[in-house]
Amino acid sequence: MMLINIITLLNKFMRKIKKPKTIARKIVDLMLDKKATNIKIIYVDKLTSLTDVFVICSSDSSPQTRAITNHITDKLTKHDLKPWHIEGYQHLKWVLIDYVNVVVHIFDKEARDYYNFESLWSDGKIESIKE
């Protein structure tokens, strides 16, 4: 319960600093720089207090997943946005980059098909990005 309260407070703080939609748009641009595919933004702020937005994409290979991840974290760090947490970087099948109010998911194609992430959050507003 305490962790949920901390996350909720961090969300409120981050919303004041940077708008989640602005951050999500920047992340999409960075994904496109590295040729990510099947990019979607899922707005979940009305469904959960854990985050406001998911930005998801697919990659064709482990080196591409690493490049996308590094590009996002490097460029956003230059804008004073450091990830709160990163998971999956050692295996590169599904990398999660947590910016509190925006959470990035980078999947290889097999993991994307298997987890079918969009269906889990289908009650949110889903925006598909044209590549």
C-alpha cells in the first residue's frame, strides 16, 4: 500500500514538471529515429493511478532493442528526465523504461505477440503512430 502511495505522489509531481503527452510524443520521435515499428501510445490515466501513458513499440533484433532503449534514455536524460526504473535490459526481449507518468515498453516481435499488451489495456485510448 505504501508503494502505491509513493507512486501516486511521484505521478502528481511529474505531471507538474512535464506533461505526459509531451513526453510520450518525444519518446515516439526517438523510437522512430531508431526505426522502431508498430508504435502505439495508450492513455491509461482514467484507468489506473500507476501511470498516465504507455508508449509501446516493436523491434526486429536485440541490437535494435538496445539502440532504441539507449537512445531514449540518453536523449531524455539530456532534458533532465531520468528513468525511475529500467527492467529487461539484460535479455532485450521486453524492455520497460519507467518515467513514472510515462512507461515505455520495447518488445521484440515474439514477445509483443505473446503478451498482446494492447489487449490488456484496451479500455484506454490507443493511438497508432504512422511510421
